[in-house]
Amino acid sequence: MKNTFVLLAVSAFIMTACYPPGGEKEGLEEPIAEIQEQTDYSAVPEKTVLLEGFELPSLGYSYNALEPSIDARTVYIHYEKHTKGYYNRFINAIKETNLEEMPLEEIMRNISRYDAGIRRNGGQYYNHKFYWENLSPESGEPSPALLAAIEKEFGSMEEFKKEFNDVARSRFASGWAWLTMGEDGSLFVSHTANEVNPLMDIAEYPGTPLLTIDVWEHAYYLKYQNKRPDYITAFWDVINWNAVNKRYTEAME
Ligand code: MN3
């Protein structure tokens, strides 16, 4: 009896010590029980504007539109809870500061000047906005100009995919993988930790990002659990190439 009690106490301690799961240490996670099972996943969310100049766009598609590559429940929780959480905290952090007047990209480029709250939440707001924008059920294809640049840099589309997948797979713990244009106009693949993105002045490999995949566990764990490579493979079926093509054109200007 005494042994059972000790075992229970130890288990409870371990469970508490390990919460929240997924290596996400910032205490940002909403309890999963709050998500209603009767949620209408066929709905398209409205955009949110808490502060002029800083909006959180609608997904532009329904929560279930990326199935089977990314399941509806993951999209719902990822957009409604994680993404909005970062967005809300970022807006609260910059309210009534001079950052209200600064474009988000400018804040990213000077991120080393600001505190961890602005860096983490602002970085995650930027990254998630960027991620949702480069996903779509209507995938399309790379423009001739982008395809030519990819072939010049990586040899072929297949080689590029392989390198991108390898980098996304090998990102240890939470973070992002990117296709980025460097200052000299060449393309490269890199990964960043946590909230960092290539626009930030603290990025190891800086440049103008064109495509990203979120490899935090919250982006895939409900469907794929430990099988991150399967999520990365499925990601290719829902890339919004029109958005990536537009970013490439703008980066070339
Ligand atoms: Mn995420």
C-alpha cells in the first residue's frame, strides 16, 4: 500500500514536471480539453485586426481544407490557439510603444534591440502568418522564373526538395525550415530555432524568406506523432506556390 502511494506520488510529480509536452516551455499552450469536438471545421476563419497595420489574415481556406496532408483539428488548434496566442501577446507588447508605427518586417530586421517577449511573440506571429500564407488546398506550381532559380541553385526541383526535407527533418527540437533568397540573389535552405526567422538581424543565415515549414511538434503531432518526416512529405501537396512565386518576384525587385 505504501509502495503504491509512493509510486503515484512520483508519477504525479513526473507528469507535472513534464507539462507542457512537446518541449514548448513558454507556458503558452491551451488545455486541449477546451477544444470542442463539435467545432465546425468546414468554416473559414475571419481575419483579426487588434491594431491597425498588424492584422492576422484569415487562413483563406477552411480548417479542413488541407486534409489529408494536415488534419482539420491540427489546423484549428494551430491557428486558433497557437497563432492567435502569439499574435495577441505581440500586440499587447507593442501597444503604446513606438513599434505601433513600424512595419512588422522592420521590427524583425531590428529584433536584437527588443526584449524577449517582443522577439518571441513577434517572431512567431510573423512566422505563422508566413506559414499559413504559403499553404493552400490549391497547390499550383513554381513559376518558370522561380523554377529556373531553383534549378540553377540546387540542380533540379527534386534535389531542392531533398535538401529542404533533410534540413526540416534535422532541425533539432522546435523551429522552422526555410527557402530564402540571400543578399546576392541566390537561394538557400536553412533552419532556425524557436521564433527566429531569416529576416531577423540575429539569424545565422539572413535573407528574404520565400517558403517555410513549421516543425514545432504542435504543427503535426496530433496526426503524425513522432513521424515528422511524413508530415514534411505531405507538406509538399499543400504548398501555395502562387504565394511563393509572388514572394520571389517581390524579392527580385
Ligand atoms: Mn506553429
